[in-house]
Amino acid sequence: MLRRVCHKKQPYNNWLKTFTKKAVAIILMVSLIDLQLSYVLAFMGQVQIAESLSSTIASTVVGVMLGYFFKALFETFFEKREERLKQESEPEENTNYEEV
């Protein structure tokens, strides 16, 4: 009996995906800590500084998260599209048959 074995190349940007996830998580955590510090500033009487700091941090978090979400969405969409096109056009390429 023969079994079909596919030798697929690992994605070249696999390390970038995990790096991006880690970087976004770190940015989010630091931003949440900074938001808490702005409340400390407001409690100490520095209301104007706390207001501007909070709005800057919030806009940064929204920008980073939206950028990451769109990157992940398009990346997944195009990966699935590429896989589907490869399956339709070259189903027998990069396959070997092993005896089982």
C-alpha cells in the first residue's frame, strides 16, 4: 500500500508572527500600566497632564491593536487563498509515495 507524503516548506515569516504577537502583548500591558499611572497623577492634582497622557495612551493602544488586527486578518486571508490556489493548480507537486 502506498501513502502520499507532502513535504511542505515552513512559512518564512513564522518567527515574525510570534514576534508580532509578543510585541503587541507587551505594548498592551505597558499601556495599561501607564493608564493606571495617569489616574495616580490625577489623584495628585496633575489633572491636565493626566488627561493628555490618558488620551495619548488610548489612541496609541487603539492604533496598535487595529493595525495588528488588520495585519492578522489580511495575512490569514491571503494564506488561505494561496493554499486553495496551490491545491487547485498543482495537487501532485512536492509529493512522494512511501510503501506502508
